[in-house]
Amino acid sequence: MGAGSSRTSDYNSHGGGGSNSSSDEREDQSGGQLYVSLKMENYKLKHHLFPHVFGSVPLVGSWDSSKALPMERESTSMWELSFVVPSNHETLDFKFVLKPKDSNSHCIIEEGPNRVLTGGHLQGDTRLALFKPGNDEVLEYRVFIKADRVSPFDLAASWRTYQENFEPSAARGIPDISMNGAPNLGVQNDSSASLDLDLERYVVPASTTTINSSLVYAANLTATPRSMIHAGTFSTTEGSNSGSNSNKSLDVSIDQIPTTKDMEVTISDLSREYLPSGVVESKSVGTYSPLQKQDSHRGLFVDRGVGSPRLAKSASATILTADLKLDSENKNAIPAAAGAVAAAAVADQMLGPKEDRHLAIVLVGLPARGKTFTAAKLTRYLRWLGHETKHFNVGKYRRLKHGTNQTADFFRADNPEGMEARNEVAGLAMDDMISWMQEGGQVGIFDATNSNRERRNMLMKMAEGKCKIIFLETICNDERIIERNVRLKIQQSPDYAEEPDFEAGLRDFKIRLANYEKVYEPVEEGSYIKMIDMASGQGGQIQVNNISGYLPGRIVFFLVNTHLTPRPILLTRHGESRDNVRGRIGGDTAMSETGELYAKKLANFVEKRLKSERTASIWTSTLQRTVLSASPIVGFPKIQWRALDEINAGVCDGMTYEEIKKNMPEEYESRKKDKLRYRYPRGESYLDVIQRLEPVIIELERQRAPVVVISHQAVLRALYAYFADRPLNEIPHIEVPLHTIIEIKMGVTGVEETRYKLMD
């Protein structure tokens, strides 16, 4: 509100009518308070004079200008003073005064009558503050006065935060993004000197539920062929684990990408220009090349004000609730996601034709081109976003119906019996996928060579009116990578499990591959995505044709950013904080002594574990307990992500669970019933956290160097669930203990996990 404004409308919107109104009485009885903000603005400040406020009870209690309260600089031209008063407070008279910062000499009191605030209402107009320092000079300040009603919960949480952070934050002064190209030799790193860290000593034995519990061929983690089991055709001993949410490592058949040369880049930095829904929309062929170039560690970041004594407000002024009804009978209606993710998906479903409600991603490509790995990775990503997704592998159907001892002759195009058998199992897999969609599935990924138009036309006819098909073709022209993939296939595929002679199996598979190459027809029909030489490291492309809509856009976005360069990702919570000791949730306190010790051990661990990885980076949230946990680590760039902040507990921030149970029993019970979807009043749910973490996942997929993520329990649960392919409803219950490092290894052999517990 500026000068010349009529009677302020801000108070009417926040404070209601007169002080005697029934609505005010009801709000006063509930303990409401007024958060009053006084601001002054002037672009031509007198450098020796600073704005102050003085006046009557309850603001100052004295008209003595020597006791005036100084206003705080909010920007180069703006000053502010904020305070809290009862909503039915007695009349407050005040004026602005200019005076030196540490002296009472040369005080200049504003001209005109006193400013009067009663019951949240400013009497009269909001006028300019005029000062006359002498010599006919007049200084003009624009004045902004606003009053917001706050709840007792907001006030209590803010006061607690203010008290605990009254001392200057230890995180202040640490750059939001700092470049430590090499250790500072002038600073003694006592962590290395005083801590003896043996990495093997701290390894936690892997449980049977961790990612790397065993190595399993990726195709065996796909959907169980239901139609064949029901028909009694399950005639082999091959495992039939559906693996819809398996935690096992995915074995793949794509070679490691060299890091010496970046792939061709024709898209802007996707980590900063985040693609909205439907961004990929083309009726003709467009080409996208993946952005693999390592980011410079520069960016714009807005400080969240750690340790600021100002009132901490909730990011949301209202509580939005929705009954998602995500039961087994209504899974297709809306994904188990939140906000824009769900809104875009629902819009697609409501506005598109019936078949657009179900999406079939049909893989196309010669053997040993990484189709199964790509399908498994895409399945994991879409499940994590909340879309009901299942991977159907036709090879698994073939092995169950016709056994694992088929020679290369079975795959000849001029073998009518073999062609009929292969088309039959493809039809069975397609029938299963369509049936699953009709029962509530959303995205089916159909994994087979599908190497000719005749096969693809058969699938499109089966899908007509039931689901939308997008072909995903993988093309690789690098003979070195193909040779490596072929050898991995012989080692891992059940087709050669009973072949003792590796060289004999290798010859047979190469003959099979030649049979496919003779009749291979690249995709030119329908909607398609082509991944061309994405694994070579010598430049790659993604071509899209006739692609539009939310989910197809997300899929293209994911594929553009993913790659197979092996690198570790280290996940860890911050060192123990003061709120951890008190059992309080949220907050922004500093670390305890135990937490400070862990920060030193963590620095020592990172130095030893990543001593040969000088391109690694450290990612933290913006909260000081993660920033302080990272501060002893030197030699690596540190980047703060607001998306890595702990789940927002809203009005419950700073409370213990016992306090919530006592003071907010309904909220306590609601959270207990469904931790995944429960949203704290004016806060977040786990689904909200997943939504804001999607850019972090994309950036982790895009990184070629190791990354150390120092964050919080709820956030790390969500990140870990992505890599481990854990169901959404398990996320709130995943164990992520303090002072433990979870190392995720990503690469051509899938995803593996090692845990290190640095402190007892």
C-alpha cells in the first residue's frame, strides 16, 4: 500500500469488520493474533540517518525518541519493523523517526499527526512520511502498513524458531553455491587428522530386501504371464517372479558410456528449463539430443532466511484437501501423485479419447540394443511418479511356452513354425497387458524386438480402441558396444543358461542376430520415439513423431536425460540436530555435538571414498543442519537445493508427535491411517515431496560424476524408493537412520546398494 491510498483494505481482508463484530469476538476467543508489518521506502537515503519507530503501548511504551525501535533493512531502499499484538489490542499511536544508528543526536520526527492503529485498522489514510532535516529540505518516504491474522500454532512455532535461532545462524556466511576446487591448505582439516576411517569396517551387511540382494536377469523381473499360467502352459522351471516392485538389481545389455566426449546438445539446460506437460508435441519428426554436459555449479538462489527473527509463515495460506480414492477399483481414475502431476494426467484423461487413458510403450529394436534395460528403467521412473506401470517381456512368455533351448533357427524369418510360435506368444503378452489395463493399469511397457511392420500392425490392431501405442525404438551402430552387449546376453540370459560352452552360445546368438537383421524394418508409422546411438558416447539423438500429452512428454524428457555411465550416488541424512535430540519435527536448528562429530566423519569418508573423483559434487538442502554437515567437506562444489528441504510440517513444525497427539488428535489419527497421502495442515504430504523431487531425480540421472546428497529423512526415503523400485505406500516406512551412508551404484549392471554406518 503506497502513499495516497484510501483507507486500507488489507485490514478488512485480514481482520474483518469493527472490533465489536461477532466474527472478531469468535476469532479473539480462539486466541488469534495480529502480525503487523511497518515498511518505509526511499531510494535517496541519508546514509547517517536510519528509520526508527516510537510510540505508545504496546509497541514501545514510550514517546522518548532515544528508545525508538530501529527498523531493519529489507533491501537497498526498503526498511521494515514487524511485531505481534492481540487482535483486540488497545489503540496504538506511533510515528516514524530518523536518527543516527548509535546516537540520539539529530533526531528528526515525521511531520503530521500520529498514526493510529486500532483492532488491526489504520485510522485515516496511509500517507507519505515527511521529514524536514532543515534548510527547506523535505525527505519523503513511502509507507506500507499491513496486518495479518495468525493462528496460535503459527505464532508458537515462529516464536520457538526465533528463540532457538536467536544466536546468529552458523550456516550464515556459507555461500549457497561454493566452488572448492582444491582443499584450502591454510585451513587445518582436523577430521582427517583425528579420525581413522576404515570403509570396510563400517559396511552394514545387506539384508534380503535391499537393492543388491542378488543379481537377476532384468527380464525375469517383468510381469508374470497370467494367461499362460491359467492355461496350464507353465512347463519350465524358470522363475516367475512378477517383480512389479522388486528390489533386486537389474542386469542389462548396454555398454558403459565413455565420458571423454559429450553427446551432441540441441536442447537447453533441462534442469533449469523444466519441461511442462505436453512440451513435446509434433506432427512431424523432431530431433532431441540428450544434454550430457556437466553443469557449471552456478545458479540463482534465494536465501530462505535461516535464523531470521521475523515471523515464520507457512508457504500456503489455505489447506487444500482432496479425496483421491486410490483404491484397487479406481486406480485408473487418477495417479497416486499430487499437484500439477495429477492435474495434467487427469486433464489428458478427461479431454482425450478413451484409448488415451491407457498408454502402451512398445519397444522396437534388434537384440542386444538395451531394450529390456530401457524398459525396466522407464517402468521404475513412472511407478515412482505414481502411475500404475507394468513391464511385459515377450521373451519370458516364449521361454515359458517353448522352453529355453531354442536355437537360432527358431528365429529365422523363413521358419513358418517359429514365426507362428513367436507371434503367438507376442499376442498372449499383448492380451495380458490389455487385460491388466482394463483392471486399472495405466502404462504398459511391451518389451520385444517387434522388428517388422507386420508384427507392429498386429499389435496396433489388438490395441485399437483400448490403448494408445507409442513405439520406442533403440538403435545402436557402435560395433564395440554391440559386441559387449552380446557377451552380456550370453552370460545373463536364461536362453543360454544350459549351454556350458560360452563360445558355442556366442556363435548361436550371433546367427540369431543376423536372422533379425535380414528382415529388420525401422519404425516409420504411428507415434514413435527413436533413441539413436544414445549409449555410444560419441553423440546421440532422440527423434519424436506425433507425440503429445502429459505422459508422453514426461517419458521423452526422462529419456533425453538418462544415460548409463557408472557412478555412485551417496545418500545420507544430516548430523543429529538439536531438534532430533528433543524429538521435535521440522525446525531449522543447528547440530548437536554428536551431529558435529558425524560431519567430521562424513568429510573423512567422502575424502577417502571419492579421492579419485574430483568432479563429484555435494548437494544439500537449504536448512542449516545439512549445510553444516557438508561444511567440513573440501575439494568439491557444494550446491543447495530447496527441493531437498525436509517435508513441510505446516502448523505442526517444531512440535513433538506427543504434542500433536494431545493438541491435534484428529490430525494425529489421519496421519497414522495413511502416512503417504496425509498432508500436514498448511504443509506437505509424501506425495507432495515426490512431486518436488522429480527435477532432482532427473538431474541425478543426468549426472556423470558421483553425487553426495545430504538431506532429510522423508526426502531420502522418497529418493531411495526410486532407486530401489519400492511401492509408493512403503515410502513413509523405509528405514533411513541417522549417521548412515547409503551408496547407490548406477551403471550398466543395474542398481546396487551398500550401506555404511559411521557411528553407533
